[in-house]
Amino acid sequence: MDHGWIVTLADDEGRQLSIMDRDASAAVNPDVSIFVDDVHEALRRAIDAGAEIVHPLTEEHWGVTRFFYRDAGGSVINVGTHA
């Protein structure tokens, strides 16, 4: 997958590596991304834990629903799921 601002390489076993120069729809670039089965539940847990949400839950046009939070060490985590 190549969107111009992010390129994702994948193998037949489901492992992926993405390289990004800037995020197309967020004001901040994430440091790392994780994908979960239930992004709404992940957001609820992040809010309940008092995490700073730095990018709101967004349904992106490329088929991903995601949000970002800042962890205790200051890293920005992109949490998403494929539509």
C-alpha cells in the first residue's frame, strides 16, 4: 500500500511494516501504531485510564478507524482497526 505519505509492506503471514513521513489527517505524527479488534473499547479504556487523547476517533477514508493517545513517556500511540 502506498498513499504517498505512508507506505506499508506486508508478508503472507500478516506481518506489516509502515514507513511514514507525515500523517495525512492528524496534527501530530504517531510514534507507533497498534491495531485492535475493537477500537471503540480501546478508546473507552484509554479515556477511563486518564490518557490524553491527541487525535479523536476518526473513520479515515482509506478504511481505518483510529485515535491517538499520549502515553506516560510522551510517545503518541495510534490505535486503530481496519473497517
